[in-house]
Amino acid sequence: MRFTIKRTSHDYVVIRVNGTYEQHSHFRSKSGARKIIELLTHNKMPTKKYFITAAKRLLTEEEFDQLQGSKKQKYYNRGGRKVIWNI
């Protein structure tokens, strides 16, 4: 999968090369556009809501379902006992 970034008068548009018209997403900054491309080419699931929506627009359903989510563990110390949650 390949993407290109186009500058408009208001924002930046990430467009999937050889994709359908619907496979594009708008970003305020060029760094945001670069970040979504980096995440998707490395098969990583974005964590921010807007980036998740952009990923759904740029990918097919099958490709989106195959994105790898973050498997970070969160550690909390509650009253002297350790609690670890997988997020």
C-alpha cells in the first residue's frame, strides 16, 4: 500500500495511491499526515480517535482488521498491592 500527501489551501490530504475516491483523509499538519502513513505502513493501530477514523478511511475493512493494537501493560499501586491490566 502506498500513500501520497497533497497540500490544499486549508490542510493536507493523505491519499491512497490507486485507491478509490473515498480512500483519503484530511489533516491540519504535515506531521500528522506523515504519522498516519508511518503507522499504517508498519501495520500499527493508531491510538487517537481521529487517527483511527483516518485509518478506517484509508484502508479496506480487511486491512483495518489486521492492524496490530498496542499490548501495553498498565501498572497501578492500589493500597500496597500491585494491579496490572493489559490494555
